[in-house]
Amino acid sequence: RVKHGGGGAILHFEPEMGQDVHEHRQLERELRGAEERRELRLHYQGRFEPDGTLVGFEALVRWQHPIRGLIPPDRFIPLAEDTRLILPIGAWVLREACEQAVRWNFSQRNLCMSVNVSPMQFEQPEFVVQVRETLHATGLDRRCLILELTESMVMRDLDRAQEHMSELRTLGVGIAIDDFGTGYSSLSVLHALHFDHLKIDRSFTRGLESSSANPARITQVMTAMITLAHNLNMSVTVEGVEEHAQLQLLRTLGCDHVQGYLLTRPVPAELAEEFIPVATPASS
Ligand code: C2E
Ligand code: MG
Ligand code: MG
Ligand code: MG
């Protein structure tokens, strides 16, 4: 789904867009200023212990287009990357997610907000400063923020990644490796870099379905990933849990956290709020 354009630029096409360059350019124009026009929205998907206890939320951006309706991130994040619009968008997402976490009193509730970071954002020399300033401006406890990075973005420039990650660690925020197991260098990335959390990609979870061709095999792979993560002092979140049978199995495999449609879809703040227990638990 990536086409190489004439000028050497890489353009992203989605089949839903009709592979129409004109349409693509149009969307690109409309994306410019979407943030100032307040068309961006964050939805929040809960992350839970296998027994159902809420541990936090992942913030997931959507574009509320005045005519086209709600556009999912896969349709405009690649576009935003191509045009550098991801920088203001990413800054907005971080700020908004942190503000929400403060409004929801995450610090006292021991909850964490996970924010996806795009490659271009992460590579900015001032990225760590931006995170620090956002924490400062919003007053969010550093321990309540988790940044989700992907393998391909950190492998692109290992030295830079190492540097930024050690600065982020000093800052005290958590760092997760997202979509684990889908790239070309999944094990190398764990060897080279220190993450706090590992998120197993939902393509593995799908293999645990009752209809799966070889559930025993995928269970072995999943078990090995969980053991590996624990041996490296990482907590494990399994993504894409859709069936009760998957959850049951994951409980026995010892994964720390689960996320998926079975528990909740990503929803607007006012609905996400309902997952937060009413009583503030005694702080530990
Ligand atoms: P991700 O970070 O791996 O987020 C998980 C995606 O899986 C979300 O899609 C979520 O809605 C979906 N999902 C969660 N549970 C299930 C499930 O049980 N079944 C299925 N089939 N899907 C599930 P979404 O919100 O469309 O986001 C897609 C991707 O877009 C994200 O993948 C992330 O890479 C990117 N993204 C989203 N928000 C942001 C953002 O604010 N900044 C950046 N840079 N990227 C973002
Ligand atoms: Mg993510
Ligand atoms: Mg993921
Ligand atoms: Mg993803």
C-alpha cells in the first residue's frame, strides 16, 4: 500500500481512497490546519489486568472531518508523516492526553496514559524537551505517562534512540515497544534498547482464537515472548483480545495486561470515564 511517486517521494495510498492522487492531495490540504480547527479527537482504550482491573488508557487519535466523518489514524497518520504535519498533531496528542490524565486524577489512582509516538516526532532533537515541558505545563506525574514506540522507528537510528530513551528514563516516564513481534528485528531491538513495557501485536492474539489452525503452536510462541519480556524486567500487554477464550488462556500464560475489543473499544473521554472506579483507591 506504499507507492513510490515520480519525484522520489513516498506517497501512501489507501484502497478506500480510490488510489486517487487528486483525492490524496485534497485530504493532505484538509489535514493542514485540522488541529487549529479543533477537528482532532482522542479516543481512549482501557488497559486492564487479566482479572479486569483497569491499569490505564491508550490515547488514539481520530480526525473528525466536517464532511467525511470520523477518519481513523491509519488513513491520515501516514499522510501527516509525509508532510511533517505529524509534528503539530503529535504535540497536540501528547498535550491533550496528559491534560486528560490530570483531569482523571491518574496520579492518585495509579493509572497510566499511553501515547503513541510517531517516528518523525521521536527523531526530533527537541523531543525529550517537549515531553518534559508537556509534563510541566500539565502537571502530570511523570510516572503516569507511557510513550509507545515501534521497532522500525528505533532501529532507524539506534544511537539517537538510545540517547532519547535514556533521557526519557531519567525524566521518569515509561517506554513501551508497540506491535512487538511484527518487524524484522524484534529480538535485536530488545537486545539494543531498554523498554519498560512490551506490547504483543494482535496478529499473535488472533492465533489464539478458537478457530485458529494451530493454537498449541501460537501458545508456545506467546509463552516464550512473555517469559522473555519478564526476564528482561518488562511488563507485557497483549493487544487485540476479542474473545473470552483468549482472555482465559492469557490469564494462565501470565501476561500482565490485556487490551482489546472484548474489554472495550477505544471510546471518547466521556465514555472512557465510566471504566474508572468511583472510589479512589488508597494510594500505595
Ligand atoms: P496501535 O498503537 O497498535 O493501537 C492499537 C490499534 O488496535 C487501535 O487502532 C485500536 O483501536 C485497535 N484495536 C484495539 N483492540 C483491538 C481488537 O480487539 N481488535 C482489533 N481488530 N483492533 C483492536 P486505531 O485506533 O485505528 O489506531 C491504529 C494505529 O494508528 C495505532 O496502532 C497507532 O500505530 C496509530 N495511532 C493511533 N493514534 C496515534 C497517535 O496519536 N499518534 C501516532 N503517531 N500514531 C497513532
Ligand atoms: Mg499503540
Ligand atoms: Mg499496537
Ligand atoms: Mg499499530
